[in-house]
Amino acid sequence: MVDAVMTERAGWRDYKELTKPNVVLLMILTSAIGMFMAVPGMVPLNALILGNLGIALCAGAAAAVNHLVDQRIDQRMARTYKRPIAQGRLSTREAAIFAAIIGGLGMAILLLWVNALTAWLTLASLVGYAFIYTMFLKRATPQNIVIGGLAGAAPPLLGWTAVTGEIHGHALLLVLIIFAWTPPHFWALAIHRREEYAAVDIPMLPVTHGVAFTKLHILLYTIIMFLITLLPYATRMSGPLYLLGAVVLGGGFLYWAVELMRGKNPNAPMETFRYSITYLMALFVVMLVDHYLFPVAGL
């Protein structure tokens, strides 16, 4: 219980932690690359700076709501018990006000200085993660991360629309890549933390269907993800450098998925989880480099 925890005065680092900065940073990386992929040259600075700022603030607000909703669960899990609300360093009221302020500021920036389409899509993503996933899906179904993953996959689309003001098929393809990446990424962590999820009655796949079933689905989703990552080349969105990167990086992901299936490496779940983060960052960076080295293919 929060009341039983020795409280400390909140500092700026507690508010920073409330926004899940590492997660937001990865989202902004994919958002920025979505912007660059949308144009043949340089992204307009107002879209690059204000667009990503607005998206980041809204993402931080969604993360803060996640902390609010999950505070009792966070107190009982080793991975999250030191979070500022779970430790009592921030009150529920303080966190709610903070989330409302940064979320409102992010929406205002997008509406006033970017465009309405990006603002409303960002709001839909915020609601999808903070409320539909966190408050309902997370506790309702072992497919929570599959269904709820769409909200977390939105940043490249948001970046694209911030620059162009329209939804394009290539932007949706970027969303599809992250959507397919999310289940094997998160289920690897869920295997490692399955006992904690079971203790707090969160129906993650390894809790409800077992570790072997989850490992099989990680492999299947990794294969699907690998095939999807070839589509940017097939649709002439990206060129040969991207194709090489997608095959090499995807091969690494497949290696870890198979290593999980073999069950001989007790560290494989966390190694897979860590590799998945590096994988996504590297894949999008290679895509960006390819976009400018092979501009005809990139267009």
C-alpha cells in the first residue's frame, strides 16, 4: 500500500520517470524517421521540432496514466516497485495533474503549430494506450499486447502526417512493422516476469497458456515480422541497403526466437527482449540511411 511506504519529497527525476523516458525516446526515434521517410529532402524544422515535442508530451502523459492505473500492481512487481507513485514519492493527485498538463500542452502544440490530423491521431493513440490497453485489455485477455500494441505502433504514422498532413500506405507499413514486432518483444519479457504477472492476476500469455505456448508464438510472430519488414523493399519504399539490414537484423531476431524454443539458455528471454529493442532502433536507422543513399528507390 502506498500509505505504508515511507514517502520522500518528489523531485524532477520522479516526474521524468513518470513519463517512461526510454520508451518515449524509442517512440520519438520512429516518429522522426517517419517524418524523414515522408519527404525526399530535409524535414521542415517546425514539423521536426514541434511535431516530435507534441507527440513526446502526449506519450509521456499516456505513460503517467499507466503509472496511475497500475500503482498497486507496480508495488508488487520487482521491475516496477521503485516507481514514484508506487513508492509514494508522488501522490495520485500530483501525477494526474502532471499528466493532464503535459497531455494538454502536447495536444495544443500539435493543433496550433502542426496539423489537426496529427493531433487527433495522437490523441487516439494516447487513449488507446492509457485507457483501452492499461485499464481494460491488460487485465481482460492474454492477447492484450497484440490488440493494444496498435497504439504503441502509431509514432511513424504520426511523424508522417505531421509533415504531409495525410495518411499514406507507406506510413501504415511502418506501423505494421512495429505492430508485428510488439508481441515477440513483450512476450519475451513476460516469460522472464511470468511469476510476477501471475501474482498480480495479469493474464499475460505465459501465465494463461504456459511458457512453451508463448515461445512458439514468439517464433511465429517473429517470422511474420521478418516477412513484413521485407515489404518496404518490395513496394519500392526502400532500397538495397535496407533490404540487407532487414535480412541481417531479422536473422538475428529469428536466432533468438529459436534459442528461446530450444530452452537450453536460461537467459534467452531477457537476451531476446534486449535484442528486440536494438533490432527496432537499428532497422529504422538503416531505413533512414537507405532513404537518402537510394532516393529513387526511397520515393
